Amino acid sequence: MNGKWSQLWLKYDSKKECGNAAFLQAVTICGFDENHAVVKNAIEELKMGAQGMLGVAPSISAGGCESDKNGLAIVKVAKQEENILEEGYSLEAKDGTLTLKACDEKGLLYGIFHVLRVVSMEKSLAEVNILCNPSNPLRMYNHWDNMDGSIERGYSGLSFFYENNEIIINERTKDYARLIASVGINGVVINNVNVKQAATYLIDKRYFQEVCRLATLFAGYGIKLFLSLNYAATIELGGLDSADPLEPKVIAWWQGKMKEVFETIPNLGGFLVKADSEGRPGPFTYGRTQADGANMLADIVKPYGGIIIWRCFVYNCTQDWRDYKTDRARAGYDNFIKMDGDYHENVILQIKNGPMDFQIREPISPLLGGLKKTNQMLEVQVAQEYTGHQIDVCYLIPMFKEILNFKTYCKETQDTVADVISGRTMGNKNAGIAAVINTGNDLNWTGNELAAANLYGFARLAYNTDLSAEEILDEWIPQSISTSSQVIEKIKRILLPSRVVYENYTSPLGIGWMVTPHEHYGCSVDGYEYSRWGTYHRADHLGIGVDRSENGTGYALQYHEPNASMYNHMETCPEELLLFFHHVPYTYVLKSNKTVIQHIYDSHFEGVEQVEEMIATWESLKGSIEDSVFESVKARFGRQLYNAKEWRDQVNSYFYRKSGIADEKNRPIY
Ligand code: GCW
């Protein structure tokens, strides 16, 4: 990398020609304004890609819409014409001409990136015939970058947005915009949801100029800039004594602030708010609801076209759950469901995929589709907070697919999570999907080179939820690592099962946590940070698991039927979530005919063996991929193996001592 950051999947290094050069020699543009920032950037990208990959310098001309020249014809169409929707495009190769149609500039941009992707994958443009419309209106990355340059849950260096409380805008910022636009991201939140230190609030005048520059740069790539907001800014920044959403002076302060903000930063998309959670202030302090807080802000930003994305990660981390009725898993639903329908049109509730917190296996949050009259956005975590810190390999797309495919039963048809968040279920347009993202200023962006598959994959899936986890790798590997089919097969062999491998050597059957408190890497069976009221997993000498059935916390009943009954009963509860929903004896027999305790032993031994196999597969790539990538991933694999063994030994010995039941296979348990 020679001291320069990687271009990831936009390397534009020399590629096999595959008959593609002819399509890129002459480009005609019809109906689009060539001076529009997005069009200009798209063309610049096309030139760069064509030159780098095929040594072709395209000639660009404004042409008639009926092009008779061979080459690439870019044509603007009316919305819905030929089923092309906003931010969508079609590509059709015929008789030496490749026609790209779109109804807006973003569609054009995505279409160009599609063309470059095909070239980069060494596939033939002559065979392209496709219509692509985005599955989700909003497709966002959320950065948890702090103004001092640190990143909350960041595992790839420091922030490339901030240093010493100042905003950084440089060549890398532009490359970042190009990278994320190339996979269809159209919104980005650039600061942590935990907004601390009033002196560094981005809504303060002192940052306006730079935020505006950033917003303009992103707009040139079809990306809206969003900011995280501190709900109590009226107090912290405004010097008021209240943040009560119904108090006139609070409303007046926000009105003044938003006017100032939107008038200086016209491209701003809106705000993301974490309120009443983990020490963050919120409307509960004033006896108001989450809807009161969200609607107040939403009404104020509405005239500027702004939206308020309000997080549902609202729970009381100090609650006493000894009574077996209080349950953190219940909190999101309990706090938000009552006001379904009360949230204003430009409010979107952003809901984490699970009711707890980004564990390796959790059920789907019952709020998704539980809410039937409220705009919803799904939040997933690409940053590997609980899934290996980008030291351990964990390809998350299979998990995201499961989440999206989950049937909520909120309606007769179109009731999957993918339907709900796309707007299909309710016919709404303020909806979509966001990921807490895994980037930092490491030269490879994501710490582990293989973690870039999640960065890429999340975005591609957000644009097209029908893509499979495997198809995404079939795109990402040839663009990022190698087009050799052997290399592609081997890396797929490593990545595709890696989520289940991680699950095998960490926490079993949906129980979650068992991880070092606060840091969230490495095993600590009793290590839940809020465990002052007893262990999280509720294991004793007889059994393990949290009873969330109607006899326990009642969480299972928050789902629509038939999901509620399915989870409520041990016999029908999917086994990978058994311990999330039920407390069972160690001797409970699973469908595999193994007892729960034997499953714990077996999966932990197996997990370590699987990591060893992954490493052997990686070793066999030596010489066929770039050395620096080979070595850096190899080093991380060494740490992953160590971690996996630690987990295996700690979990197995903990439960062996608790249960007194020996491993049937008599393997060493330390
Ligand atoms: O899981 C927790 C993380 C916090 C994070 C919080 C959230 C940004 O450990 O670091 O804070 O989730 O999602 O708000």
C-alpha cells in the first residue's frame, strides 16, 4: 500500500479485457446535465476505471438519445419509464452498444459503478441485461466517531473524520465518498450517537463551515450527511435549564438552532438521536414520551426537508431484574409500542436487529413489524463489537439475510423485516437500513482485510436485499483480492461459515454475552457488565438459560402469532435460540439427540477445529494473493485461534464444574 490507504474494491488495477474495452471507448450522454456534480463525478470515475483496468480513455460527448455509435449510451428517462425508479437504473447490451438508463443522477452514478464492477470482475459487458432498483429508500452508514479522533467500538485505528476536535477533509474523505457511493450508500452519520462535550457539538457554529464542505462533497456522490444530536443541547449548549420537549422556551431554542443549521448547511439530511439510554439524556426526565421528544424535533426540521431518526435502544441498565419479570429484552418494545401511530411522518424509529445488543445470535426485535403505523429503520452492527473486533473473521451477511427474511406476521403479505423497512408493508418512504460501520484510518480501512467484505456486503445488501451472501462474495473477492477462481473458492470457504464458527466457540444456543465486560472481546462467562443482580445467563448446578416465556419475563409474547407461541414453547422454539427463551436442565435433549451440556462441549471443540481449518485454507493462499494481505490476515488468524481456545476452555470448564456432568468423549476440559 506504500503508505497510502487501500482503494478496497475500487483498485482499478489491470484486468482481462473480456471484450469490454469497446464499450468504454465512446460515451454519449443524453438528457443529463453534464455539469451536475454527481454526473461529473460519475464520468470522472468511469474514466479512471476504464483507464486503470483496460487502458482505455473514453471520449465523452453529449449525444442524441438514439445513439447509433458503438459504446456506452447514457440516457435519462422519466421516472417509472421501463420500471426504472428513483436511484435505479437499467443496463442493456445490444449490437455493440451498452445502454444505461436512469431517471436521476444517482441512478446514473450507480449504473456507472455497476459497469465498472463488471469490468473489475472480468465478466463480459456484452452479456449485461439488468434492471436494478434500490430495495430500501435510506441506506446508511452510522459512524461512532468521536471528535477527539477516537472511535467507540472502533477496531481499525482512529477516525478519518476528526482529529483534536477538528474536522478533517482531505483526499481520503473523497475516496471514502467514492467507495460508499459505489455500493449504493446514500446517507451517512458522521459522529457517535453518544454526543458528549458541548464544546464539540457539530451543531455549534464553529463547525458549520467544515460540515457544509463535507455535506457538499458527499452530495456530489449522492450521499446525504446526517449528524448525531445530544437531546439536552438546550441545556448543554443553549444554557437553558430544561430539555422538556413541550416547553415553549425549549422549542424556541431548537427553532433558532435548526434555522441556523439548515440555512448554512442546505444539504443536511437530518439527525440521529440516542435518548434515555446508557446515561444519555431524553424526554423521560421530564415525564414525556419518546414520541414527544422525536416529534418536537421533527416538526422543527420539517420545513427544511429534514428527518429525525430516533433510536429505540432505550432501556434502563440499572434495573433490578432479580424478580424474573424485569427483562432488558422487553424494554425497546415496552417503551415504543404504545405510541405506534403517534410519531410524525418525518420521524423514523431506528431499531437494532435484536432486543438486546448485537450478539452473535439473537431473535429479531419484536418492534420490527410490531409497530404497524410507524416508519422503521433496521440498525445492524458491521463493527464487530461482540463478534470478534475484526481480529476474528466473522462474515456477517448470512446473519443480516436471516434478519431481513424474518416473517413478522404484521400483515397477511409483505410482512418480512425486509418488507417493513423497505416501505413495502406500509407504503411509506421514510424507511431503510443503517449499519454501525467498521472503518477507521488504518490503511486497509477495516483492520482485518476480510472485514471489508462486511463493509461492502452490508451496502450491496441494503441496495438489493435479494442478493445472497454468496453472490456478494462473488463480487467482493474478485474486485478486492483476486479474480482467480481458486482464490475465490477458498476465501468463500473461509467466510461463508465464519459466523457459525464464531458462534460455536463463543456463547451457545442464543444465550449471548459471556464476554469480557465493557471491552467485549474475549471470554468471561459471568462477565455481563450489568450483572449486579445475578448472572446474565442464569446458570446454576441444574440448568441454564433465561425464561422469557409467559411463565418467565413474558418477552416471547411481544411477537405476533404464530411467532409468540413458537418462542413461548420449548418444543417449538428454534434450538439456536433455546437458551435465549428458556431455562432448561443441562440434560435437556436437543433434536440432534445431544444433551444441552454435550452440545456446549461439542460446539466449543468443533469451533476451535473449524478455526484451524480456516487457517489451513488461508495458508494455502500463500503466493496467490498480495503478500501484505496474506501476512496481515494470517497474523490475525493467529490471534483468533488463541481467542477461540480461550473461549473453549473457559466455557467448557465453567459448565463442567457447574453441572458436574462429564464430556461423553472424555476430551480434556481445563
Ligand atoms: O452496545 C452498546 C455499546 C455502546 C453503544 C451502545 C449504543 C454507542 O456497547 O458502546 O454506544 O450500544 O448502541 O448506543
